[in-house]
Amino acid sequence: MPLQDDFDAAVANSKKLAERPDNTTLLKIYGLYKQATVGDNTEKKPGFGDMVGRAKWDAWNACKGTSQDDAKQQYVDLIQSLS
């Protein structure tokens, strides 16, 4: 099955997990998703007042340099490990 199909299935499965992952895992899921769908983070880092925005920005930025295909595979593997 092509990677894009696996990725699309994992995105759908991420919304149906039996239990909500912890915040660290949720941020990793978010970062990999953004890297897989957008590529490297080029957005300005949110200010200190936006704690959630900063955490998401940091999670995405941590994936910088990862190819979109590698990020998709890591996302698929992570979601499968949680299912």
C-alpha cells in the first residue's frame, strides 16, 4: 500500500484511539502531522502568552529537516503503536 494511503488511514485512526494519549504524545503526533503535510516550520514562534501555540510550534520545529515521507512513516508508526 502506498505511504500516502497508510498516512491517510493513520490520520483517520488517530481520531478513533481507545484512549486519549498524553500531552507529550499528542504534541509529537501534531508535529509529525504538520511536517508530513506542510514540511519544515517557517512560521514565527508564538509569544509567551500563547503556551499551547508555543508547544505546538516547538513540536513541529523539532521535526525540522525530516522529509515529508519520513514524517508520514513516523506518524503511521506512532499511531499504530497507540492503537
